Amino acid sequence: MKKLLLYGFIFSVLMNIFQLMYSTKKFDHDTETNEAYRKKMKDTIAKLITEKTEGDYFWLGYDENAQDYFEGQDVNQLMIKVKEQLLEYNNNPKGNSLISYEGMVVNKVRFLNHRWIIADFTGEAGWGEVILKYFIEKDGKVTFEPAEILMYPQN
């Protein structure tokens, strides 16, 4: 009986030592893995922030000099208003009249500054991009003038 208790005690001590060693190594491994993921996430976030900042460089919402042109007006509301008036041209059955290709409609719009817009357009003939000049008249109406149109070839 004493031998059985002695063997049981030795077995339990060995199991505790094994469990301690296993838990310590697992904890260290998990800590290293978490640190590696944290570093990777920080690097990825920093990269995304840099890319966003560079991409926003040519954007009215980022360009304070272009915003100053509108003297005290809410630039965000102004962009919404201009975009709505631009998209109204899509209601023409022959397509947006600002685009020299028939049947094309504007999909996406990005305000580069206080004078230029770049827009993506599509239609049955394909898709392309247009740079538009825009002018806000004293009565609030917006006039547009195509500066350059790029039509991509269909594949």
C-alpha cells in the first residue's frame, strides 16, 4: 500500500512538472505569436494610413487652399449639391450630355479641387473617365465643362 501511494505521489509530481513545462512553453509561444500579429497589424495600419493620405492629397475635402475658395460655405454640402446636379445629366435618355459618347452615364465622382472633378462613366459601348471643370454661379446653379475624356477599349 505504501508503494502504491509512493508511486501515485511520484506520478502526480511528474504530471505537475509536465503540466508546468507545457503551460510555460505554450504561454511563451502564444505571447510571441500575439506580438508578431500586433507588429504586423501596426505595420499594415501605418501603410493604409499612408496610402489614404497620399490618395486624399488630390481631394477637395483635404485641400485647404481649394476650400478657402468657397469662403465660409460648407464644402461637404457643396460637394453633395454639385454631385446631384451632375448626376441629373444622367436622366437624359441618350445618356449624359457632358460625355461625347452616346448612352454613357456617370457613376462615381471625385472632387479634385475647387475647379475640377474626375468621374467614372459606363454605357453599352464601354467605360471611361472624364475630367470636368465646374463653376458655381451666383444663383447656385452649377455649370460643367468637359476638359478631357478617356474611353477605354472594350476587350
